[in-house]
Amino acid sequence: MSSAAPKNSEDKQKPSDLKTGNPTAFILLSTAADTTWRMFVPTLGGTFIGLLLDDQNGTEPLFGIGGLLVGIVLTAVLVRQQYMQVSEKKK
């Protein structure tokens, strides 16, 4: 009746296909988790290391800001690398 209905039995996804294949939800969840660590670990890690260095050296904002900037640059590089890998898989 509706145009969204599968036209033949091959278009239907079988329950066994979900166990052996890569369901879309799993792919999206794993990509989101991968992107999350690529964004937060370098940024927070760089800031944390910078703050520790500031405490040891008495240079209050210098290393903290530097660590934050290094973390942001590293985040941009890692997310771009992930984007390029996903783009290559589409081809």
C-alpha cells in the first residue's frame, strides 16, 4: 500500500543479518564515541598538564593556556584524520 514497503523479500532485513552485519545504530554509536575521545582527551589532557606545570613553576596562566591551545590543535588534527578515514570508506 505505501511506497516505503519493501518490493521483494530480499529488501527486508532479517534478524540474522543484524547479528552478522554492522547495524547503522552501532556504527553511529562507535563513531560518536571515537569522536568524543578525540575531542576531549587531548583538550582536557593538555590543559591539565599545563596547569600542573604552572603549579610547579609558578607561571600561573602561561602553561595552562599553552596546554589548552596544544590540546585544541591536536583535537583538530585527530578529528580531521577521522573525517578523512570516513570519507575514504564512502568511496
